[in-house]
Amino acid sequence: MASASAVSTQASASINNTFSQTVTCKLDEKNFMTWQQQVTAVIRAHDLERFVVNPKIPMKYLTSEDRDENSVNPEYTVWDRKDSLLFSWLLTTLLDSIQARVVSCRHSYQIWDMVFQHFHSLTKIKATQLRLELRTIKKGTRTCSDYLLRINTIVEILASIGSPVSTREHAECIIGGLPPEYDSLISTITAFVSRDDVLSPTKLETMILSQEA
């Protein structure tokens, strides 16, 4: 008959193998949103959200007598085993540089909280920097293609970190960075917007690129 430790090891290997097939990236400083999407999907699929979000941890000892006798609550034992499996799997989804940040963690919810706190702060800083660039960006000496590409890149990054840019804001940023030689085009665009009140960034880009051509 297999020992308890052997069964635990086999279970751990099984759950890790199952999970590792569903997560295609390891967390680093640049892919938090992708990592979050994939890891959250796996956790939900295995009904393990309760281990990382507002965890309800059973009491290890039900009575003082149990504590004195080290008689552990069976519900706690089950919780601890599942938590340990999830904990070990979460570690496998982190690059070494991120693992170093969670070295003091002992439970899966601690990893979850520490990772989210770290990246929430970084994301807020990144979003602030990108929005500032978006508000102040100018075409300058860039080609229209390069100018529009940079704006689109900023917009896509902001969307990926949970700070989406509205269609109107996107269009206003494009127009706002154009030099005086585009004033006639801007007047045309303004008239168009006044009539329809809608001008997608894609249409706006087409008009600008046509002007450059």
C-alpha cells in the first residue's frame, strides 16, 4: 500500500502536469495581464478561487485539548493539502525574479496577494506614464505611419493593463499631435465630427495617411 507521502507526491505531480499544460507563460515584469488571465482561468476551472480570494481557512484545532494532543481538524488537513498543491503550482508559473518576491509566502493566497499588490502598483505607474505621453505626443519629425503606430501601441498597452482609452480620446490624441500643415485636414475632420459625432481612429488614420501620400 502506498504511503501517505507517496500519494501526496503523486497527486502533486498530477495537478502540476494538468495545470502546466494550460498556462503558456511564466510571470515576469512585463506580462502580468496575460499571466493573470491564464492563471485565473485555470483556478476557476478547478474551483479553487476560495483558496486565493478571501480564503476561508478551517481551524487547525477545534478545541484546546486537540491543540495539546496535536489532533488536527480533518477539514484543515484537506484544505492544507489542496492549498499546498495550488501553492506549488503557482510557484511554477513564476520566473525566478518573481519567485524571489514571494519567498516568505507559505500559502497560495499569500502568493496571490503579494503578486497582485506588486503589479497593481507597477500598473498604476505605467498607466500614468503612458497617458501622459498620449496627451502630449506630437508628430514632430516622424512619418505619419510612425506617429500613428506609436499612438496605437500606447492605446493597446493601456487596454492590456486595464486602463482602456475611449474612441473619442484616441481620436483627439491623434488630432492634437498634428503640426500646422495639417490644419486644413483638421478642419475637414472637425466638420465631419460635427455632422456625425463619430469618427473612428481607423477612419481618421486613413484620412491622415492619404494626406501624407
